Amino acid sequence: MKSSKEDNSHSKLANGMNNMIGPIIRINPYELHVDDSDGDFYHVAFSGTALNPFFSKASIVRLQPIITSLVEKLCARIDECKNAGQPINMRLAYMCFMTDVITSYSLNRCWNHLDIPDWSPLWCKTIRETAEMSKWLKQFPWIWKIIEGLPENLVGALNPGLILVLDMQNKTKRQILDIMEKNEPNEDVSGDGPPRTIFHELLNSDLPPEEKCLNNLAQEGQNIIGAGADTTSNVLSCTTFHVLNNPTVLAKLKKELETAMRDKFGQWDLAAAEQLPYLVSKIMLAPSTGLTRCRLAYGVSTHLARIAPNEIMRFQEWEIPAGIPVAMSAVIAHHNENIFPDSHSFIPERWLDQPDGGRSLERYLLSFSKGSRQCIGLNLAKAELFLMLATIFRRYDMELYDTIFERDVELKHDMFLPQPSDESRGMRVLFK
């Protein structure tokens, strides 16, 4: 790493560079972080394009009947709690819904967490334990090999949460192995349901054979299910909180939904929900591109590393050599006061009050990441978010129940995924 005016002998991170040079710091022995006050370097480090037909808009439109049926299943559970006067921990409820959607789609086998009493708390704990484990494995990747070699009863004695992680992995492996053994051509390429699984796509792709082994596919499955379950459920939970906590925003949203859907028990068409101006532009903060992430939910809270393998990256007068990992965080970007003044406040009007309708701010909304490693599930997340928010805010009157922002919503722990305080009782809502 060097200033462009300096001698090339100072260009390598490994050759005795200081831990800090201006806005660039070394955050561990292998990675740099850039204090990107202008918000533009993220797009240099995370440049590129990606395309995955399995998660294309057309594929997600075909999935809508399954999403809608699971929305209705969640509403049936909400009705049970409503009639009993019981508040609902919405992050748990949303996670059950999201898991059932992503397993239906990726494995073509719904895991049916919406059927489990108390919103499947053991599954939600599994997701948290998996994410928390990733913080250790990032620094000490050899730990997992040791864990896998130990008897499960010993693993459980050391950390009961790890048993949950192993159970999830084993369940995913069993289902993938069944797909690998059959791997029959799909017969339904245009039906209403998911025509095939993500693993059919991988097995029939031009990936090298060694990339199609069971362990690699199982890791991919775990990543897809984990990412599809908690990131979007946290966005829904945070968005629900901020809307309910802002009476003016809530009133405007409900008025828009009531006008668009006269029957509060009606089922939303995705295309119609995506055209609701207030929901799209102010609630989901997506003036033009439909980036459906609440800015204060972040997606992934940890810093993500990227490498430019063959080219020098430039930041101001500094050069970062090819092959050096640069790690940046959506949390830091979303709280850049130069771009989002009063960044910790939920202010939907900051978007449409811009002369360009907020389009210039979209560049700095990084919850889906950017470039070649942008979240491939963007279209699926959009569909889930629009259909769920339109349904519950049209169908129900709701109020927050014993929920404190600083305790139950605000990011307190980076466990790869954002987590609230250890004292949190959950973001709870009472339905009426």
C-alpha cells in the first residue's frame, strides 16, 4: 500500500507497512479497512456484475403462489395469538416464514417452521449460533475440522449451540444427497411451483466436478438457507418497529393500503404491491431500483472482504496492491453522517425530499452489498418484503408490546448478523 507519489518498494502490505496510513487501517493481519467518508470507494472495491437465473425476477414471479400461501399460513398463526391476546416476537415469526419460503424454493422441501409452537425458538437459536460461530471460524478456520471430528455428545457438553449447527448441516446434507442421487431432469419448467432446486442448477452447471461434491453443495445450502432466513426477517422486524413507532408514517401507509386493497383479507399481487408509492418510496426506501432494505437493518452487520486479484485499487492518493483484501461494512456506510445526516433516526422523508427523489442516495444503500458478490436473493427478498408488509399492515391493527428500541431493536452485537442486546425480550407486537 502506497501513495501514488511514493516508490514502488513500499507497495506491499507484507513489506513492513504501518498499521495506519491516513484513512486506511489494517484491521487484522490480512485485511484493510478504508474510512470512506465520501461513500464512493465501496463501489470500487465491490465492483463487477452477477447473474443467477435461478433467482431472476421471472423465477420469483413464478414462486409467488408459494410465497402467498405461506403469508396466509403466518396470518393464521397471527390470528391464533390475536384471539388469545398474546404478543408475538416478530423476528421469530418472520424467520419461520422466511425459512419456509427459502427451503421450499432452494430444496423444494418446506421445513414447516410455521407449524412449530412458539415460533420455533430452537431453529432461531440455531441460526444465531451458526452466525456467531462464523466470527470464530473467520479467524481460526481449523476449529471446525476439530469439532466435526468430535463425538456429538462431547460437542454438546462443550457448547449446546453447536449441536444445533451440526443438526442443520446434517439435515441439509441428507436432502442434497437425495437430490444428487436422483438428479432427474425437471418435468415442470413453467408451472406455478419451483421447477427445480438450486442444487439441480449447480449439478447441471459447467462447474468443475470437484466443486459439485457433497460438502461444497452442503455449504452452499447452509449459506442460502441462513442468509434467506435471518437477514430478511431482521429487515421486516426493524421495518415493522419503525413504522409502528411513527404514528404519522403508520397512518399514511395504512391509508395507501386501504385505498389499493378494499378487502383487508384480500391477497396481494406482487406487481401491485411494488407499485404502492408510499410503501416503495418511503417505507422500503426505494425510489427507483426497488432496493428493499430498511437502511437501519443493514443486512449483514460484519465487514465483508473483497480482493482485486489483478489490479491496483486507488483511494484518494493511496494505492492498494492487487491481492490485498479490503473489508468494508454496510453499518459504517449507512451511518455516514456526510451522506445520511442524523443517521440513526428513521426519516423516510430524507429520500423523497431530495431534488432527484432520493435516487442519488440509493448508491449508498448497501444492505444487499454491491458488485459481483451482491446478494443473489435480492428479487426473492423484495417479493417477501412487499407481500408481507402489504398484507399485515392492511389486515391488522397493531401496537408495540414492551419493546424498547435500545434493548430490543438497536444493533448491539455483530454476530455476522445484527443482534440486539443480550437483555432483549424480542421486538414484540400485539395484534388487534
